[in-house]
Amino acid sequence: MKLILMSTSNYEIGLCQTCRNVRVVNSGRGGTFYLCRLAAHDPRFPKYPRLPVLVCNGYEPTDTSKLQGNEPPRSENESK
């Protein structure tokens, strides 16, 4: 099982902010929603997760978040 723990920054959105599996949806009424693309194929993931997401088995950092040093710390149980 892969668990990623969120760092102390980005609490409002959480891991979704830097995840490659997210699609940001802006509504016509000005709302912003974070759609988890994994939900289309795996029922363990909610389509629109409750924010902030602090722990997620499907989290995959974007290439940009790796370059900027925004990747959250790995849990002790995750293999290196």
C-alpha cells in the first residue's frame, strides 16, 4: 500500500494541488472543483474528493512539482 503524507503547506487543497491525476474544473458560477481521474477506473477514489486531501494511495506528483521541490515527504512504509 502506498501512502503519501502531506507536508504542512497547501492545506486548503492538499495533495490534489500537485497530483498528476487531478483535473481542475471551474464552474460557471465561479466554483473550483478537483476531479480525481482515478475515480473513472477505480471505485476506491471519489470523483470529487473532500478537500484537503492529506493522504492518498493514488497520489502521483506532477513533473513540475518534483522540479519545484513541492513533492510531499514520503511515509516511512513506502519503499524507496
